[in-house]
Amino acid sequence: MKALLRATVVVGVVVLLFAALAGAGASKGPHYGAPPTISKAPFGSVGATPVDLYTLTNSSGMVVKIMTYGGIIQQVLVPDQRHRMTNVTLGFATLDDYVTSGNSPYFGALIGRYGNRIALGTFTLDGVTYHLPINNPPNSLHGGTVGFDKLVWTVTKTFHTDDTVGLVLHLVSPNGDQGYPGKLTTDVTYTLTNDDEIRIDYKAATDAPTVVNLTNHAYWNLAGEGTSAIYDHVLWLNADHYTPVDSTLIPTGAIDPVAGTPFDFTKPTAIGERIRDASSQQIVFGRGYDHNFVLNSSHGSKLLHAAHAWEPTSRRTLDIYTDQPGIQFYSGNFLDGTLIGTSGNFYRQGDGFALETQHFPDSPNHANFPSTVLRPGQRYATTTIYAFGVGLH
């Protein structure tokens, strides 16, 4: 009997090792071993300003497409457990769809000057009160009516090495742009690595005191864009607290524990498990999840492992690493079936989720939140990594 048990254990270990190796191998596409490449193609124009679409491909065949309009990540193709490449980010097929969509969902866009909401479009800095466009009544959202997501960025550099490929996007926002003080100069570097990671490095400088909160608003569906809802995705967040909101989705100023609430993702939990819990006023306010989670301390390391998502059919995984204090989990609650995505399918409620690394919403109006003030001579610099793979959970 002991011999049989030992044999069973050995076989079990071999099976697990094989599965692990198969999972690791599945993260490599059919073109594994080819050098990373980058190419550029015209993608239309905004007025007289041309827009380009850059295609980045790494050595495992992962593809990331980035346009100069809004610095938008338009497509991300990654393999599943059977090496099948699928686009896992929501977006549109044409530039016109991005420009003319009436209720912009901010698919894949760079967000600035201030990601998320500022209450009543007003904040005070150094005794001066500033007023921003009210584009999400009664608040200002994602930088205002014409935020960084609606501007054409300039590519100042492209690069590729044996292990990486990428580009640098540049934008100058003049003093008073959307009501914000100071001229803000921003550079964002997108890097695709051979480890199937998208690394985003944000840098900014100002010539007058201002507030800054840059992020990317990619929506993810690891089963494939336009295929199904994301409620079966299993999510883990490295956050013991979150910032509850009022009925307009502005933080109340409280920092509450997630324990015992639908916001507890400290253990891997299906997104849909508690998303319709009408007994939670916070879920009611957000029509699901649209909340900032307070990330736990990184304990000295620069980048914190902030989130892990897993899709059970494809077994694709997404891990997020960041140096930011918060992450906004948005479950696509306002997608209403009126927008047609890259695949030609309608986007319905819950067809994608966003995990936006950030400082907290409305921070300029909450002294107890981490500061988003940037002054002349200071350098805004932050990094977020989206790492894709295949796993058993």
C-alpha cells in the first residue's frame, strides 16, 4: 500500500509539473524566437492632423497596437492555453469610431491631466480655486471635455532590442488647458517585452503648481474582446481597504475595510459573484464596481503586485504591477449595447473590466488622500506593468 501511495504521489507530481510546463509554454505564441518588431501605418486624421497606428510584436508573437490619437491601446493579441491568439482589449475598428462616439468609454486611452473624478469640477491649490469642465454631471471626469484621450500625441522615439520593443509619446498641455494651471509636459513610454508584458512609464513636468493623475483606461476581457461578459473572470486585488463613494461616485473621504463587503477581493473571487448585491449601497451607486481600491504597502519594493485576473475557459491571466497607491476597478457597468467593437460585436454591460492604476479620485479635495500636487522642479514619474500569461488559476 505504501509503495502504491508513493507511486501515486510521483505520478501526481509529474502530472502537475507537466501542466505547469504546458501552461508556461502556452504563453508563447507560434512565432516564438523571432526578433521584436515595430511598424507604423496611417490610421486616418483628426482635422488636418494625421493619426498613426503602431504595431508592436514581441518574440513570442504577442501583438500590441497603439495609436497616436489619445495614446490609445487599440488591440492586444495574446495566446490562450492552446496557443490561439485573441484580442483581449476592448476598442473600435476605425478612428472615426473613437472620435465620434458620443458617450466616450475611454477605451485603451491615456487619461490626463487627472484620471477619475473631481467633485463639482472644482479644487483649490495654494489659495486659488480652479474650475474644470463638468463633463460627468455634476463632476469633472478624466481631465475634462477634451482630455489627453482626445488629443493627438507625438511619437518622439521608437526602439527595439533583443528583448523589448516600444515607443515614446509626447504631449504638451498649455497653461489653463481644461481649467488646469501650469504648462504640463508629458512623456509616456510603452514597452512590450518578450515576457508578454506591457510596461507603461509616465513622466511629467510643470512650470506652475498643478495637480496630475495619469493612467491608462484599457478594458480587458481575457476570453476575447466581444465574446462574453467578464463575470466568470476570477479577480484578486492586493487591497484591504477602498474609498466608498456618494451617489455621484465621488469619494466621501472615508477609507473603509473591504472585509465583509462585496469589495473583498483579497481572496480570488469571481467578478460576478457579488456584483448584483442590491443590499450594498455602494454596489447600487456604482451599478456594480466603479471604485478606487487602496493598495497595500509594497514594503520597500518599487512595484507592488496589485492585481491578478484569470479567465477559466482560455486560462489567460493578467497580473498588474504598479507604484501607485490606488487602483480603480470598473466592471463596464455603463456599456449599454450601443457601441460596436473591433470584432464587429456589440459591447454590453459587463463585457470588459478596467483596472486603472492611479492616485485616488478627487484627491485635491481630500487632505487625507495621497497628494497629487506637482510643482516646478519636481518630476512626476510612475510605472505600471500589465503581464499576460496562461495558468491553472
